[in-house]
Amino acid sequence: MATDESLKKAVQDFWNQASCGENLYLPTNDRAGYLTQSKRRYELEPYIEPFARFDESHGLPVLEIGVGLGADHQRFAEAGALLHGVDLTERAVEHTSRRLRCFGLESRLMIADAENLPFPAESFAIVYSWGVLHHSPNTQKAIDEVHRVLKPGGVARIMVYHYWSMVGLMLWLRYGLFRLRPLVTLTEIYASHLESPGTKAFTTSAIRAMFQKFDGATVRTVLTHADLLTSSAGQRHQGWPITLMRRVWPRFIIRRLFPGAGLFMLIEAVKSR
């Protein structure tokens, strides 16, 4: 059985090969390329901007955990946040540093582990993380670190993966049922076949329990382009099965009958004063 540290190294190695979306949406590592990537990102995921509320960060100390290609980080910098960013991978920090230089923006960026944040307690008014903490071997520890570094009254805005999603169903069909393994659990499916090794997904009740240190948390799920197969699949999933599923996937029925079966779970939680 893999230890947390060996799994963390596997996660780091996976994302050091290519940051999320790099191979699909970043044509060049320059200003034009980063603009293209941002445009595509916010077209595919229009719920990011109203969730992140970048403009509200002006003059506030903000931490982003998992900067990736830096699109959201750029938006916080443009809004005038007092900005810090961390990522487990050197590749992401290099991308985000280059991106900010292209636009004349600043942030304090460093390689760091979400489970052991290198900041004093009560440092930030906002902690933001989009699609990152479910990759951490000990997600609860990472959430506890978010709580620790937030100022009293500060807000965490975090997206993690939702267990009961259409993406989970598709992965189970492909790697469970079609391989004559119908009893394989979604936990195993996500860990083995969705992005980096050990990736997790959570039920809403589990997330509420994990955020119990906070003064309440609002939790909602959204159907994504991945759930509806309206875009290129993630960097691990290409080939004829996905191509076939895109042609037959019942998008209208999913939107109408299963609006809560999205992969993305959006959490906003406030630290007690």
C-alpha cells in the first residue's frame, strides 16, 4: 500500500508532466498563449468567475492553493489582491511566474504542500483553491490548514470533485462494467482513472463534516463540460470510447433530470470571528 508521501510524490510527478489543461488549451508559453488559455477556461467553466469573485479581493491578503497555469491567479493580481500562491509542482510555479511577468503583475509564488502551508496562522482574508485539494493524500489535513491560515471572518472558496457525478458514471462504465468489474467502487475508479493517482471525490455530507471547524459552509454542485461531454476529455482520456460516448450521451436528459450530478462541488466557508 502506498504511503501518503509516496502518493504525494506520484501526484507531483503527474502534474509536473503538464499542468491541468496545458496540452489542450495553452498553444504557446507567451502573452498570446495565456490569453487564449484564459478565454477557453472561462468559456468552458463560466461558474468560476461568480464563485471566485475576483473583484472583491482588492487590497486583501489572498492565498491561492494550486496555481496551475495561473489564469485565476492573474485575475486576483489584476484585481489588486495582496497575493500569494503555492503549488506542489515546479512546473505550475514557473508557468504562473512567466504569465504574471507577461502582464506586468506580481505575486509571491512558491512550491509548497497544501497539507503543510508555510504561513503563520491568520494570514489571509481569502483562501481560494480550484480543483486541487482532492489530489492531496490527506484532504482533511489540507482543509484544516486552510482554516488555520485564514483570519477570523475570512472566507475559503474551494472546489473539489463530487462523488455522485456523471463523470464518475462514465468512468465506471468504461473501467468497471465494460471490463466485467461491476462491483468496483467509485472510490477505486476515481483513484485509478481520474487525473493523478489517488484522486478523490466526496459526497456533500462528507464535505460538510470536513468543514465543521468553519462557521457553516455552503455547498453546491454544477454540471460541467466533462459531465456533458461537450469538450475534449481530461489529459488521461482519449480514444474511440470517448468519441463514441460524445455522440450518444443524453445531454438534454442529464440537464433536465440530474442537474445535481456534476463533477464540481463548490464550497464557500467562513472562519468564525
